Amino acid sequence: MWARRVISWFVLIAALLALAFMLLPWQPVVERKIIALLAEKGVSPARMSLDHVGWRGLVMKDVALGEPPITLTALTIAYHPRTLLDGRIEEVMLAGLSIRAVEGDSGWSVDGLQGLLQQKTRDAPAAIPVTKAALQALPFTRISLRDAAVNVAGKKLQGNISANLMLQQTPAAKLTLSSNNTHLSYGDSSITLERMTVELALNDSAAQWDGTWYINTMMGVSEALALPPLQAKGTLKLVADAVALAGTLRSDDETVRVEFSMHYALNDPAKSYVLVKYLRMPLSGGTLATQDVKIILDGKKRPLKFTLALSNIAVDTLLQTLTSNRAKASGAVSGEVPVTLLDDGTLRVGKSVLKAQAPGMIALEPEVIPGDNPQVALVREVMKNLQYNLLALEFAMADDNTLGATLAVEGRNPDVEGGRPIKLTVNLSGDLLDLIVQNVRLMTDPKTFIEQKNHETTP
């Protein structure tokens, strides 16, 4: 890995500096030698200032590598003269590291390290050191990163990530990572993590790192998504060739809850995936839920199928959405909506039915039901105050990707025909796909009113 190679070079540089300490004038000569060594490895230009060199350590300030550069405010290397000649140092401390990751037409790159990352690595697969022996092969006993900043500049993904990191081999091997006020945005959506911590300990007998992760507050902002502040925590395991993460995100009142796991194989993308074990969100007075949604992380486009379970969704909200705010209702409906996200990004909604759980009321404005005959006029009167016993909303998608909705009710209007029982079906057709798209995006309140194109009534 490039970070390991960079540290190895600085070990060599530290040995050079310790020997050069006996020479005068040593500083300009050593600075030029370091810059030449880095250039040979593909890191150019390089700029730095030697602040201190001694038998037990050195300090470099204002380090800049590459162009545009990776920068460091200070690099401190502590060593013991006897072990330094064997290529080992006691501690590396990096302060104020600033990195910029950029997405171009050919993928992601890191400013300042283009030349290094393009070098071949003997076709060796990526591997995480997961035993004491593997850790001892590293040229340092302890490395720490303080006040690091990573700027992400993608075509859609933007962000700023802060980080503090510490990896130590003795007295017990452990890794800690913390981040404060990390901010990421993707299009019109953004997320802020107030504080994140990761703590790992080496399990030498099992050849893996075991630990936990925690996010104290996660806040999301989006036009299509309204979420309360969330907390998150879980477990993390690192093996030689994979990362396994599991956890739970939830709101304080438990109205939002997500249980998930992720497996990322370093050398086999086809084995990398995210599994949403369970998801629950508030929606229009009720809940939206789904489970067992598996997303393969190999970069290939493939259809994704899952089912949305809607429970106790307010009939009033649905009818206002379907009639452009020209209806009022009471009661709630529940049901399942099968959804398929095609590999081209097209969303398909399967046939689904939402049924009322108890009696309620519906009041439609007369213009919702077009037509000019006695039968239609009677339906208009009935629907001004229909006390229903049974209600069902059925959705079906046409070949042209428009979504139609059928409202079937049984009940009576006490003010019409002496309150005699009536069965009524109102077929609403139009571009209702936005309603389901909003559900898929876990909206808490539908905001897009669907234009109603055709209405057919049958008493």
C-alpha cells in the first residue's frame, strides 16, 4: 500500500538525517537528498523545511508533496539510534495532513500521489496486517495522525472529512480513529456526522482486528428526505483481505431504525455487498418498512427488487396527493408495494393494494369526478360525505410507466338516498409514479401533487 511505502522512505530518510547530523553544513544537503529520493519514487515536486534533527528524532515542517500537493504542517519521527540502523523507528507523528481526492473521467485520484499510485506493486493483492508478525514487519512501532483533513471533490459526491488516527503495536496492538464534523453531500442531499469513533484491537490467534464504531449524531438534509437526528453504532472486523461492518441506525424515539451489514472484499468486488436487514421510517402518520435488500458493490448495474410494507398510512394524505388537494378523509390503510429498480435507473411498481383497517370518512370535491349525467351527479353527492366501511386503493403500472390508482369503497352517505349502502369504484389514472418514488426515498410527507388526467366512475 502507498502509505506503507511512504513511511518506509521516511525511515530511510531518518537514518540519512541521523548520519548527516555530524556534518556541516548539513541542512541544505539533506533537504536536497530527500527531495531527490521522493522524486525517484514518483512524488514530485517536494518541498519541506528541516526544523530539528537529533540522535533521538527529527522534525520536518511545512511539507508539500506533489502538485497539487499533499501538505503537512509538521512531521515528527522519533527513533533509537541502534534500531534506526536496522530500518525501524519508534514513532511517526503527522500533524495537519491535508489530502484532496478528485474524481475525473478515468476515476478517482489523490492530488500529489498520481505518480506513486501509478507505479506497479508486483501484482500483489491488497492485504491488511492482521497478526503480530505482520505488524512487526512495519517500520514503526507507533504512528499517529492529528488534525487531518480530507477534501472529496467528485462529480456528484462532495465533502470534507476530519480525522485523528493512532496505530500502536505495544503494549497491545490497537487502532483508534475519530472524526469530528464530517460533512458529505451528493446532489441536493447532504449528511453531517458530529462525531465518529472507531476502536479496534488485534486478535492475533484469529488473525483479525475486532472492534466497535459509534456515531453520536447523524443529521441529513434533503428536499426528498426529512429525517430526525440519528445515532449509530455497531461492530467492525478486519481480516487480511476483507472488511466486515454491521450496525444499527436509529432515532431517539425509534420511529427510524435501520439494521444493516456490509462486507467489502479488497481483491474481489463481486463478493462485496451491503445488506439492509431491516428499515423502518415514518410516513404520513404510519410507517414504511422493508427488509433483506442486498446491494452488490461490484460496480455493475443490475435490477434491484424489494417490497415496501406500508402500515397505517393516512388515507387523507394519499387522497390529497391523488386529487391535487381536493379531498379530505379519515382512516388509515396498510399493504405491500413491490418495487423493482431496473439497471437503467427506471423504477417499476408492481400491482399492489392498500386496504383500510377500520371504517372512516371520505369527502371529494365535485370537480374531482367529471361528467354530466344523473348517475355522475349522484356519485358526486355521495362522495361529499361517504362514511365507508371498506376501502381499498389499488395501484398498477402501465407500459408507458404511468401509474394508475383505483379507489374502491363500500359505505353510505347519511344525507343521500336515505343513507342506503353503496359500492363505488373511482379509477384515477395519471402520472402517479412520483408518489411511489417518494415512498422509496423514505419521504415523511408527500410534496408532489399528481395531475389527475382521467376519472371514470361506476356506482
